Amino acid sequence: MDLSNRLNDPALFKTQSYINGEWVGGDASFAVDNPANRQTLAEVSDVGEAGAKAAVTAAAEGFRVWRKTSPFERTRVLLKWLELIQEHTDDLATLITAEMGKPWREAKGEIAYGAGFVEWSAHEAARIHGETLPVPAPGARGWTIRQPVGVVSCITPWNFPAAMITRKAAPALAAGCSLVIKPAPETPLTALALAELADRAGFPKGTFNVICGDAAKLGPVMTGSPDVRMIGFTGSTEVGKLLMRQAADGIKRVALELGGNAPFIVMDDADLDAAATGVAQAKFRSGGQTCVSPNRIIVQDSVADAFIERLEAKISAVKAGDGFDTESDIGPLIHDEAVERVDALVKQAVSGGARIVVGGQPLADELGGSFYAPTLIDGGSFDLEIARSEIFGPVASVYRAKDEEQILGLANDTPYGLAAYLYTRDMGRVHRMSEGLDYGMIGVNAPMVGSASTPFGGVKESGIGREGGKWGVEEFTELKYVLLAGVNS
Ligand code: NAP
């Protein structure tokens, strides 16, 4: 697939890193493949350690300029970036579908979702302020100010190639920080297109840098350089822990959006049709490759059979195929290893006593890419690996449980704590259970929890910090206290 010919604006097709306002190549390169057909889309330059160092130096210079701009100026440039992102939605969605496979209309939804953070943050720039404080000394005055943290290294995953960048970059820029962004090697093209649009929007040189290459070379510079003050990471818990350890030496701030193991709880008083629709929406977004994807669907015994019947009807209708085919509901998984991993989890569940209701096999031979069948499994044990780790694929796994107390115990029995879902019509249950669930976000009768105005993030091993809303911007500020000794007393 020649992507440059497929884009309305071919100048968005970039294969070099964006450092200090310039497009920069490297000695090495890596291939970006389309997981729907395994064709190579591009060879992207690897800028290596030298490129990472140059980007951090540029960001340090950029920070000196950007931090001094007025909030109104920051709002203006961010709104220009927003306008350009919205204007180029189709092209950005094309890049997402080509490099990670999700259906094109869903990719357009990701651009709208990601653009929301740019819009919200642009306006939030003007709402960053301190407070005056009561202080003990007579005549003295105390106040706080909020200042940008400094250079922020952002490391992002492939499952939301645009939104995981805007959700960090926009609030950081609104606060006055500068950025070095490293996208996942599977999805650099969307990130580089966003850099091209940032360039057109007019961020000062060095404020916005995107570097591509081997994480083993780029990572230590991004976490270790004394010029970097914060690491914003979205990805697996395992890599989050590693980056946190690397950041510890310089006592750098970390904001970590990590993996999840979301329970989707259906109580006996729930609207079962709405709950089945909710599972289908939340589960199959991005082919099940989201951190908030329902991983354990826990249904109260008395309604389990009726619920599974409804879910079977929904899942049987989900069609896997190339994301550019308008009939496809889900695209491929990110690569063949992901298919093998998901298949192994399913096989192990079956040998552990679970029953496949729908699907349960790779579709690589039929569809010619890294596809897995939309799958429903019934009756597994909570001790199986499929219940303990992130499935990250289109497999809905249903478990049965007795009552509120048992369900809460099972739902919380995981090191993760990102999103949980609860379907019930009983307000007492809503309060008791939403307060009892050890998760950062709870969707009550709601299968989508994230939006630009609300706090996104997890507890326990799902992360530290929040993205979105005023909290997302606050993450990128330092609180400073000023005391002025009494002058009139
Ligand atoms: P990943 O393997 O942790 O990789 C994420 C990013 O970290 C990639 O850019 C990766 O680049 C980079 N990385 C890996 N090792 C590194 C190192 N030593 N130094 C610097 N960078 C390093 O995660 P993924 O497979 O891309 O994404 C899936 C995971 O992300 C899932 O666990 C999912 O739940 C989580 N996620 C969480 C959220 C949230 O908001 N909580 C949102 C989306 C995804 P390389 O591939 O080059 O190593």
C-alpha cells in the first residue's frame, strides 16, 4: 500500500524524526508494517542515542521560550493545532488504520477523542493559577503559583497512536512544558503527522519533538538526562516499573498510565440487553486491545445464562476484517505474536474447564493478516491466566459469582486497578459497589469512561497520576509557595 498516494495531504507522510523544528534522519531504520496484510508501509529512520540527546537539548531550549509565553498565546497555538488536526482527520485516521489496523471509522473516532484533549487543554491554559493564603505572621502575605514542570519525555503505545500523544502533549504544552515524544515503533507515522501539524500550528522551535528509534538507546536519554524533569508514560505495567526505576535516580516526576484487568459486573437487577451491548462496545474497541477493555465479565449466577445468550447474539455478529473495509467491525491484532498469545490464553482456558461459545481461533489463514475471531468464553475459573492477565484481544470471558460481597472480592483480586464497569439499577448497589471497587474509574451502566474533561487513570499497578480535565494539566505543573514578610507591621 503506497500511503503517500492515499493521503489527501501527502506532506503528512513523514519517515524522519522531528527535532528542533527540523526533520532528521539516522544511520539505521526500521520497517512499519500493516498488520491487516503484513505489507511494509514505510522504513522509518532510527535517530539513536545522538538524536535523543539532540531532542532533549532542543526541548530544554524550547522550554526557555515556551514557559515565558502568555497563557493566551499558548491557547492560540494549541487551538491552531486543534484546527489542523480536525481538518486532517481523514488522513490521520488513514495512517492509524494502516499502521495498527483498527477500522477507519473507529480511527476517526480516536482523532475526535484525541482532539478533545487539545481543545480542553487549550482553554485550561488560561485557568492555571495559584491562591493567596492565610499566614501566621502579622502583615505577611503568602501565595502559591503554578509553574510548568519543564522538559517532559512522553513514551506512548501503539493502541491509540494519536490520542495517547494528545492526552499528554496538549496539557503539557498548555502548562508551558516542552516535549520529547517517543511513539511505539509499530505506529510512528501518526505521531510524525501530528508533529507536522504542530509545526504548521507554530509551536516555537524545540517545544515539540518526536523521536523514533530503538527504545534501548532512546529510553535511557529520555529518562536519565538532567534536562528532563518528568516522564509521562502510557504502556505496560512492566515497562512502567522499569521507567520509574530509571527516573528514581534523578527524582524525576512520573505520570504512568499502565495496564488493566477490568471487571465488567452484571448484577441480577441489571438491564441485560444494555449490559450485553455495553460489553460488545467496550470489548471490541480497538479489537480488544485497550487498557480499559472488559477482561473479566462477572455475572450474578441467577442471570448468567440469560446474559450469555444475549452476548452470544452480539458477538456472533461482530465481523473481523481489514480496517479499510467498511463492513469490518474489528481489525487485526497488532502482530502475529499477539494472535499467538491470545490463542494460547484461550486454549489454556478451555483445558481449564471453560467453554467456547463463539469463535476461539485465529483467522490469519482466511483473512491474510494478524486476525483473531471475535470470541465468547463461558465458565472459566478465576485462577486461569486469562483472568489474571490482560487478554488484549477480541475475547470476552464470562465468570459467574454469587452475591455482591463475593463479586467485589473477585473484582479486586488483581494487582491492577484501572477501569471497572457495573451494571445495576439499584442505587444502593451503585454506591456500595462503586465505593468498594479498587479502581480509578467506574462506569455505571456506561461502557466508555474516558473523555477530555474527566480524570483518566488507575490505582495500584495501573498507574500514578491522571490525564484529562483540570487534573491532566495540573500534572505538568509545580506548586510553588511564596511568603512575603510583613511590610506594614
Ligand atoms: P509497552 O510494551 O509497555 O510499550 C509502550 C511504549 O514503551 C512503546 O513506545 C515502547 O517502545 C516503549 N518502551 C518499552 N521499553 C522501553 C524502555 N526500556 N525505555 C523506553 N521506552 C520503552 O506497551 P504496548 O505493548 O505498546 O501497549 C500495551 C500496553 O499499554 C497494555 O498494557 C495497555 O493496557 C497499556 N495501555 C495503558 C493505557 C492507559 O491509559 N492506562 C492506555 C493504552 C495502553 P518499544 O516497543 O520500542 O520498546
